[in-house]
Amino acid sequence: MILSFVRFIPAKKRLGSLAILLAVQLAIPKHTAAHEFTVAIRAESAAALASSIRGMRLASTERDAHANETSDGHLGGLDLYILPQPSGVDHGIGWLERPGTGAPDVTVLMDGAEDLVDTDTTGAIVIGTGALPPDIVRDDSGVFPVGFAERYVAAYGQPPDLPAARSYNAARRIDMVVRQFGSVADRSAIVEGLAATRDGIQW
């Protein structure tokens, strides 16, 4: 792109112009152009973690999906990679495209306060799952919105449980907020947006 532009500059000025353009490009933080991000899902049991991953993956296929995916779907228009936490709890969960590595951009606490929105020492955004829609019964039997339950059964061949619904809710919140900014680079803006959705969103 830079070289295509520079070829239209007179030869005597090309070297200086190229140096300026390269300096500008190097000064732009690389994460602003990122088209992917990692969401960690933290749960205390393998069963809850598996359901939570399914719930998030369902949300990640509802918009921007396309053939030959190389990620775990999309949230906010970006490629999503899911990182199961803590390590070891995800034993036997082998159906992620490429488990995220390193520090996640967002961590969803499945067993924490649902209204939590914060950042940790790595700069990752840490959230609870948020308040569920009022038509969901908050127990393990669950009464779920018909559309969500039907899509979940169609995708996984089993009815959703509460961890699946909570993770789906968290994913929908992330999708709504990240889509506004096109990246997760502006952490403070993402935190503010997620805080505005923690009391409930419409499925």
C-alpha cells in the first residue's frame, strides 16, 4: 500500500516520503488493526465449562459467520478464539478451532458476580455474565427463550443449561459492544460499554 502510493511521488522526494510514511505506520499500534481477539471462559467444572463454550460458540455463529471458519466464530465482526480456564479443567474439550493462548482480551467469570466489569493487571477486561432476560428461570431446570433453545438444540443435540445461557448472554454483550468500535483496542470504551449492558440485554 505504501509503495503503491510512493511510486507517484517524484524520484528526488521518494526516499524522504517513504521514510515518513514508514515512520507513521510503525507508530500506529498494531492491535488497532487486529481482526481477532481472545475470550477466556473461566468455570470451576469441566461440565460447566463445556456448556459455557457451547453457549458462546452459538452466539458467535449468529452474525458474520462464513464457510471455512478458522476461528471459533465471530463476535463484533472480529474472529473469536476461546481460551478455556483454568488449564486442566478443559480436559476432553477438543472441539475448539485454535484455543487462545497468552493473556486474553476478555475474561468471562462463569462463577463470579454477574454484574462484574473490571480490568486485571494484564489489561484484560474481566466480566461476569450479566443479568439474564427476565423470562429465564434461574435454576438448573431453566426456562429459556424459544429461539435460543431451538438454536442450541439444533447445534448440539441437547437442551441448554444455565451455564450455556449465561455464557450466551455474555457473548451477546461482547458482540454488541465490540461491534461499535471494530476492535478491542480501546479498553476503557469497551469496559464502559459492557458496564452499560450488565443489567440485561434483549435476546
